[in-house]
Amino acid sequence: MRPLEGITVVTLEHAIAAPYCTRQLADLGARVIKVERPGVGDFARGYDTRVRGLSSHFVWTNRSKESLTLDLKHARAGEVLSRLLANADVLVQNLAPGAAARLGLSFEALKPSHPRLIVCDISGYGDDPAAPGPYRDKKAYDLLIQSEAGFLSITGTPEAPAKAGCSIADIAAGMYAYSNILAALIQRGRSGQGCRIDVSMLESMVEWMGYPLYYAFEGAPPPPRAGAAHATIVPYGPYTAGDGRTVMLGLQNEREWQQFCARVLRRPELADDERYNANAKRVAARPALHALITEAFAALTLEEVIARLEEAQIANASVNAMKDVWAHAQLQARGRWASVDTPAGPVPALRPPGMPAAFEPRMDAVPALGQHTDAILAGLGYGASEIEGLRAQGAL
């Protein structure tokens, strides 16, 4: 039995943050009913067509869900939602700030008739009516939050900032929503009462910025933008071998620096060189040291560099492309790939990380738009003629 079997989640979601949260809940066995706009659905369905005509974002974040089409602004939408929520344990939404409240779906409005319901609101800047803040109504997309949280200021090269290559602000908010919903379910098991969870993308991202924030504490200079290299530890970053390929390596302490000089560079005298014999000195001498390491690696292939690093027990990694990750030997050996169905046929999917061995994660199909509408409504007590009537009226 999966931990969340018997738990029903109703979600008014789009894009990444909320769908990523609810997919984790589905992985643990929850029934997730995804309410989508008729004819269009979650707008992430249209982001691209890279997965056999389907959106890469949507396939990633929406497996194991049921899709119900419902026009939330239709006069009859309220009665459908009311029936849905009567048996729901969790409501998740990342509509525009204030939109859920206008639909009568705030925690305060729902609590009297649904005292056990957990309501999770995900927004860009927080949507607490008691403390809305001046940014509450600003539009918030992942890159904008990366920028607002200071992430771009420490990421990139000295010449130009760079964003993360994936939606880290959305992912951060989704994971905080997920973990807090799990905590709220445990708390409800003790108290019998639901609660409201207010997740802000900005606050989620700023939490992840803890190290650079404290590094720049009380006006101290922030970590410099150092490209793919570590901003405050040297040598720690990418280096090119003589065959043009790149290895990522990282040192953590002075013992490793001595091993690196002796066994990798084959220049043990550098370990005690006054220019490089402490990390702070190596950071100050970064360009000269980078040139010295690159020169030493120029006579070696990538395999030879890695062999020396392994001999010296220096941490290293390949700079993999996406095709390399799909074929990664460690993921293959650990059986980390499964298959999930989609409207375009089965596709591989990574098994959820960290699942207990006591159960198999739920990895069901990615739904077509509105695929489960009739079945869900029938389960709520609507007859076939009533469903057709709702459809004819434009509610579905």
C-alpha cells in the first residue's frame, strides 16, 4: 500500500510549481484530480512539442493524474467544485493572486463546510490577506523570480549573468508545497483539522540562496560570478584536457590540494608554493592557477586526467549532455528508468528519488485533456444526461 492511497487531491494548476507538487503526491499514491480549462487546458500543454508532439514540461509534471475540464467562471462550476471538495483532502491552486478567493475557494471560505480540508496556495510573492505585501499582484514566472531572489547576480560569468537551465524557482516552490502538505496531513491526523499553506516562489528561492546571502552578510562582497567554476573554492570547476574534452573537478581541503599537486599535476612542489598554499590565495590567483592546470592537462586525454584524479581520490565528474544522461551507466545499473503511458504512446520516466523499498511509486499515464471528465462526474453522482447538459452549456 502506498502512503497516500485514499487521499484525494483537487488541483487548479498550471505551468510547473503546482503540477510538480501534485505529481509528487500522485507518486505516493494520492488520487490527483486536475481541473483544466475546456479546449485549452493547462497552458504548459502548449509550451513545446518535443515528446512525440506533447510538451516536455507537461509530460514531466503530470503523470498519474486525472484530467477534468471545467470552466471555473461558468455559473455551474461552483456546484461541480462543491461536490469535488466534499470528498477531497487537499486543494492545491496556483491561479493568479486573489483568483481562488474570488471563486469562493479560499481556506477561510471553505473551512466552515470542509474543516478537514488542507488548502495549499502557491504564488509568486505570497498571498496572505493579512500581510499581502507590495508585490502580491505582480506577475511571477520562474526567470523573474530567479532574478528577484538574487540568483542571477551570482550566476554566470563576470561579463554577464545567467539563469539556471531548468525551472529552479518553480521546482523549489513545488517541493516546499509538497513537503508542507505531507506535514499538514500528519498534523491533521492528530488534530482532525485542516489548514492553509501559503507557498511563495520568492521565499522558496531566497531560502535556497542562504549561502550567498550569508557570504554577503552585513554588506560584505557577494560571491563573484565564476561561470561553471566554484565562486569561492579553487580549483573547483571545469578544465579542458588535451583532446578538447572537459572534466569537472573539485577540491575541498588542503590535504586534497597536496594530493592534486603530487599525483595529478605531478608537481609536488606547488603544494607549498606561497601563491597557492591556502584556498584564499588560490582564489586570488585563480587565472594563473587555471592556466597552470590547463597546461598540465594539455598533454593528457580526458581518460588519463580522470585516471589521475581517481588515483588521487579527487572528486570529479563528466560534463554530460542530455543524451549522456539518458544513457547514464549509474542510472541504468540501478534500474532508475521506468515507462509511463502518454496520449502519444509510452515514454521513459525517471523513478522518483528516495522512495522507500516497502512500496512501488505510482507511475500511471499522463492524461489527455479532459480524459477523465465523464468518469469523475459520474462518480460525483451526475447522470449521463446531466453531463451532456453541462457540456452543451459550455461548463465542461
